[in-house]
Amino acid sequence: MSFRKRVHSFRYAFQGLSDLIRSQPNARIHVLVAAAVTALGCWYRISRLEWAAIIISIALVLAMEAVNTALEYLTDLVSPEYHPLAGKAKDAAAAAVLLSAMGAVIVGLVIFIPHFFF
């Protein structure tokens, strides 16, 4: 694949990221929480390993939000009328976001509770 096609693929990915942030209120919430957690990490000078866990958690939640949004767009395209299976697909994708967010909260608690109380 040519270098120009590679550059275009990144442009499309950044367009998708921009659309995600502009169109999805939950994605904006995730970004704000990520910024707050990043500030806390800087404030408490968390370790490199703790940073790695935080970065992976943030990336996972945002990636799940992007996949959920893509699945919602695709489902709306192929099934503009209500269909129970379309609803189940959307619910399962939303559950993936919820599970990743819950995991990120647990990672945050494990990392930050000792800094708050000890």
C-alpha cells in the first residue's frame, strides 16, 4: 500500500474520532473523566506501571465507545425500522462500553484509593 493511502487511512480514523467526540455525549463524558484522571495521576505522581494501567483503561473505554457508535450507525443503516435483533445488537455493544468503563473505575480505585487515604 502506498504512503499516500496510509496517510489517508489516518485521516479517516481522525475524522471518525472527531465524529465520535462531536456526536456522542457519553464519549465526551469519557474524555472529561480521562482528563480528570490524568490530572489526578500527575498530582499524585503515580508510578509508570500505574500510568500504563490508566492509559490502557482509557484507551479501552474510548475504543469500546467507538465500536458501539459504529455498530449503532450500521444497525440504523441496515434496520431503520425497529427490529428486536437490532435492539439486542445495540444493547450488547452498549454493555461492552459499560463493562470496560466499570473495569476502568476499578483500576482507578485500586490506584487512587491508597493515595487518598494513606
